[in-house]
Amino acid sequence: MKKNVTKAVFPVAGLGTRFLPATKSVPKEIMTLVDRPLIQYAIDEAREAGIEEFIFVTSRGKGALEDYFDISPQLEHFLRKKGKHDLLEILESTNMESGKVAYIRQNMPLGLGHAVWCARHLIRDEAFAVILTDDVITAEKPCLLQMIEAFQEVGGNIVAAMEVADEEVSSYGVLDIKDDIGKMVSIGGMVEKPMPNQAPSNLAVIGRYILTPSVLDRLESLAPGASSEIQLTDAISDACKSGEKVFGLRFQGRRYDCGSKQGYLRATLSIALSRAELRDDLEDFIMNSLKKPGRSEGG
Ligand code: UTP
């Protein structure tokens, strides 16, 4: 029988300091790519991969996230009365079924590993997914679905992996590769944010994981690591070292780091250009702006 992964943890308790002042009052996850908040891209990917239970690890000031997933009776009534059925449909697609969403508080931003650990009582003894909403991935087959299919073949823990340039390794968790079998690599360890000359490879982890509950036990006893935070990377690396199976999947797709301004702008452009109703106008605007730098644009 195929092993299913039906629970996903979304750690959204970070402070989002790279987007200050915007994130002073708006959670980063509510910032939009064109017209949908970052969190919606993550939810859609999870749903397409068969996730049924959505666990958000939140913090103070993230109330807008809970409201976003709630039904909005007044707005729905208004749109129905005005006959705006297309907008109503869009709105309804953002509602989450009662009992399928849980919110857990991380009281202090002690790191990604700590945030995942906060969800331990809702995970119990099943393999589960972790999705970082900062990483938006455009792909023919959703990245998480690719990972769940790989998990059904090989089991163990799986991290999404991507080749990065030498000068970029120090921004990522980097894989120590034991065995390279093409699409997948088996991992002997992971190093968080290594110096380029100390990186075990150029294969970096990005924000999608399938983890076994043993990683939660490891997080329990972990001391703070890089940046004085409890690192998820360290718990996964421990699992490798104790002989647990851990794989990196070279996923198919394009990943945008929407936790950084550059990545966020790239994702905005890419998604806008993929929308038929926006493409021509945006292309013209970009071409004109590049031809005549400094020209001011109305409208
Ligand atoms: P980041 O490292 O991007 O931190 O976290 P951040 O606070 O979101 O943003 P910056 O760096 O200050 O701009 C990666 C992911 O881990 C979550 C974040 O919400 C984000 O999804 N996270 C991080 C937590 O949930 N709790 C933490 O203690 C740290």
C-alpha cells in the first residue's frame, strides 16, 4: 500500500525583517504576487499534492493570516447580490474547511527547527510535509507532489534540492552527498550556511521537506546552531548520521526566494507575465522602460 502524506506544517512565525517596514503590520505571507498572497501559492501546491490537514505555526501579529482563510459572509453576500460570480468563485477557493486547519503559536522566534517542533502534538507518528511559503515554485507538476511520489518509492526523509553557485552556498543548508543517483541523491549529512570553501557540495536545500516523526524527537534535544537558532538542518543531519534514510530530490521547476526583495520581484514579474490578461501590457512597459531609462510613466 502506498504511504500517504496528508499533513503539512507551514512555519510562518518569522519576523520577516527583510521586508520592513511592510512587515511591521502585514505578515510577509500575506504579501501578494500579482493578486494572491504568498500563502495561497503554498496552500494550492499542498492541496494539489493531496495534503488534507494544514498546520500553521504562527506568532504575534499574524492574525491577518487566520482571517484570510476564514469565510467572509459579508463580502460573499455582496458579490452574490451584484452577480459577480467569477469573483465569488475566486473568493470561495480560499476558504478552508473547518477542522482541517490548525494554528499553533511559536512564542519566541527561536528558528525554523523550533517552529516545526511546535507542531509535534498534531503530527504524532506520521510522515509529514513542511512548506516554507517564502519559496514559491512554478512547475508543471507541483514540487510537493514530486516529493511525495519520490517518498512513496523510497521512504525515509526527503528534502527538495537545487544546485547553487559557489558564492551562494553560505545562504543555504548544503547537502553532503553519499550517493548520486541522478534525480535523487542519498545524503550523509547537511551543513547549514557553510563558507564556500567548506561546503560539502553545491546542492542546496530549499523550502520543501517530507520528514519522519523521528526528526521531531531530534529537535527536542537540539542545541541552537547557526545564527543561534534551532536549525531544522541540524536535526535532519543527525538523522543521516544515525543511519536514517535521507534523500535530496532535484525537483523539476523554478524556485523564487520570496523572502528576499530580488526573488519577490522576479516572482511577481514571472507570474504576471504568465497571465494572459497582463502579459502584453507588462511586456510593453518593460521594453519601454529598458529603452528609455528614467522616463516617467503615467497609469
Ligand atoms: P527566514 O529565515 O526567512 O526568517 O525564515 P524570517 O523571519 O521569515 O525573515 P527575515 O530573514 O527576518 O526577513 C524562513 C521560514 O521559517 C519561518 C519563517 O516564517 C519563514 O517561513 N520561521 C523562522 C519561523 O516560523 N520561526 C522562526 O523562529 C524562524
